[in-house]
Amino acid sequence: MAIHLFVYGHGAGDPGALGFGTNERDFNRIRLHSYILKWAKQLKNNTIEFYDVSGNKDLYQDTANGWGLYSISPKKYASVTEFHEDAAGLTATGGHIIINYQFNPDNQDLALALPIRDIIGWWGSVKNTKGINKRDNLLNCNVAAQRGIPYRLAELAFITSNRDMTILNRELDEMAKRIVEAVTGEKLSNSSGNGNTSTCKTHTVVKGDTLYSIAKKYSTTVDNLKLWNNLKNSNIVVGQVLQVERSTQISHVVVKGDTLWSISQKYKTTVAKIKKDNNLKTDVLSIGQKLKV
């Protein structure tokens, strides 16, 4: 069984780039990691390990201090992939894959560039190089090349771009799934995920908007807007794109501990509606059961 190492950038006192209420260290270890982990559990022929999920370690600092990539056996991992978000002016947008300048992209590099292209879009000149950016000035990239470790760095989006981060947050489950597929080569079933599979109506925030005014405009609630857009509070910014209606195709796959009541609360609906929509005669659920919600 092939083992792949995922590395979330920054940590150990370094938050990385900042933007729109988050930073690279926390976004990748908290938001991205939860989705990566969900899809990684579905793997049959590969395993994903993580360098650090606590934020207390930073592969860059560790390598600079003489361990990090120096302590990793070149034969242990089939690949090492490090995740970051880029930072620049507010208009910069897109993502890319970074590899060492000495190499041509392999199939894994090219496969990993595709979800970035499809979900966020490629940044700048990499549009002409299939999403690949060759670099000679990155420590981890260079040390990995010297030691024969198959390594690439994925810049998923610009954390300083409201457009990029709005899309990335909204499509994070799909991004994580396709990342896991690209790195491992395994095709994953959608059955492990709970989510929205159709295009929904959106609202672009303008000056003077509040969640309350937007909810009133679209005949919904503030709680629904927070749920559909993964908002932790009521703060919104001009230009932010918000989903303002629930998909007509939302499904939930039952996991251990689920009840109709807990599912109804999660999706802001009622037990009676879930039973009606799914032709349920009783409240009994089975793990793996797919419900319309």
C-alpha cells in the first residue's frame, strides 16, 4: 500500500499569509484538513499521513534547522504534497503547482493542477504551462529534489482574494476529494460525502448589505445563510458571493450517531419533512443510508 504525506504550510508561530479573517496555517489545518480526512478514509490502496495538524510544527522551519525533510526517508513516501495559499494584491487570483526547476511535471503534478484549474482557475503565466510553476528558490522543494523525495507544493488560491476564498470555501469538499484522487490515483465514490450537487442562486454583497437584509430579500433566514456559506459569524464584505438558496439536491449519508432529529437540526428542516421526502415509515436509520434533506 502506497503512503503519501500531506503537509500543511506554516505553523510553529508562523501563521503564513493573512486574508479575509483567516491565515494559511489555520485554514489548511482546520478547514481543509477536515475534508481531506473525510475522503482519505475512503481510500483502499493508499494511505495519507499528515506532517502536522496541530499548528505546532512547520516543515520549512524544521528543514531549515536540519531535520524536517532531512529526517524523512526517500523510500518511505510515494509522494509528499505541501499545501499553501498565495498572497498578493486584492486583484491577484488563481492557483498553481510548484515543482523543482530541474524536473518536468509528472502525472501526479498535472493531475493535481486540474482541480485548481476547474474550481479556482490557474494563476497568471501557468495558464500556458498546464498549471505548473518551476522554482529554484524554495527550501523544501530543493531539499526534496536533492534527497530524491517526490515533492510538490500546491498553492490552492490567493488568500488575499475575496473571490478565490469565497469559491474555495464553497467548494472545499469537492477540492479535497479531487486532491485525494489526484495524489493517490484512486477514484472515490460520492457516497462518503454529504452535500450539494447542483448550482444555486447567489448574491454578491454590496455596500450596506447585512445578513439580515440579504435573508429578508431572498425570503430565508440568517441561520440558513450562515449554514449554506460556512459562516462562523455575521461579518460579510463587499464583493463576497453568498449562496442564498438551498440546493434542490442536498443529500446526507447517515453515519454512526445520526438520528432524524440531529439531521433535521443540521439542515434546518423537520423530522416530518425528512420522513416524507424519503418515504420513511419509522425513525430507524442505518449507517450508509442516503437521505434527501
